[in-house]
Amino acid sequence: MEQREVHLDAKQIRVLAHPLRFRLLGRLRLDGPATATRLAQALETNTGATSYHLRQLADAGLVVEEERPGGGRERWWRSAHEVSSWQRDNYTGDPDATAASDWLEGRALESMVERARAWQRARDDESPEWRQAANFSDYWLDLSPEQMNEMQAELAAVVERYRAAGPAPGARQVVLFMYGMPRADK
């Protein structure tokens, strides 16, 4: 069985910190296996660039080629993992990996905002059930670093419990953002 989560090493984080590679891996994770041609169409880029960057992701172990019966010359790619994680402090002494970590975190934040805005634009066309189920909350807590780590581990366990249960009737792909951080505006 393949590893579900990858803790990015310095090489992997440097490879992933590229706009097209970031988008390619995200698309493969969200939509499943695809060819370079299909990905190029979906991401509005050219097939040559898509193929090149898929090979870069494969060399880093982030995507793998998928064998398809009767696939002919088409190469199908899929994400090698469901989740990428990293800790910026793991790259101390490697300025390129540290910069890649900073870029990825910034891009992930931008992606969160883009997805939330897309929901806001689309929600009036959604059913009342989905409009009521989707919500936004923020919480301010006084926690130590240890407590914050414990809380995030508990929340991750809840998410994993729902993932393991599999989709229920009427299920759709949803995104849940978690980003705990200490207040820094003092």
C-alpha cells in the first residue's frame, strides 16, 4: 500500500514550489489520473510544458505514471500521495528549500481565499442544504504550543475519521481549511 501522506524533503519542496507544478499536483489530487494533454487543456497551458513538469514531479516522487490497459501511447499520471506536508524549520540551512516552503505556504493561503470566493459567487445557485452546511468560523484561544499541537492532532483525527468512513449519499467534494497560528499583530 502506498504512503497516503508525504513529508516533503528539501528536493521535493523545491520541485513543488513552481506555479504549474503546484497546479498540476493539485489537479491530479482533486480530479484523479489524467494525461498531460488533458491537464494542459484544463490548466490552459501547452502539452509540452505540462509533460516536462509532470516528469519533474515524477523525479521527485510526487506523481507516478499509471498503467492503463489499451492506453496506447497516452501516458496517464496520478498523484503519489493524497497529502503533502512540511515544516519550514526542517529546511534550516537550505535557503532554497526555505524559500520554497515560504512560496508554497503563500500559494496555499491564496488558494484558500480563491476557493472561498468561488463558493461565495456560486452559493446562491446551491441548494439550501449546502448553503446551510457551508459556514465560516474563526476562534481565538489562549494556547501554549503544546496545546495547539494537541488540538490540531485531534482535529486531524476527526478529519481522518470522516475520510475513512467514505462518501455518504449526496456527498460532494468539500474543502476544510485549518490554519492555526499565534496572533502576530501586537
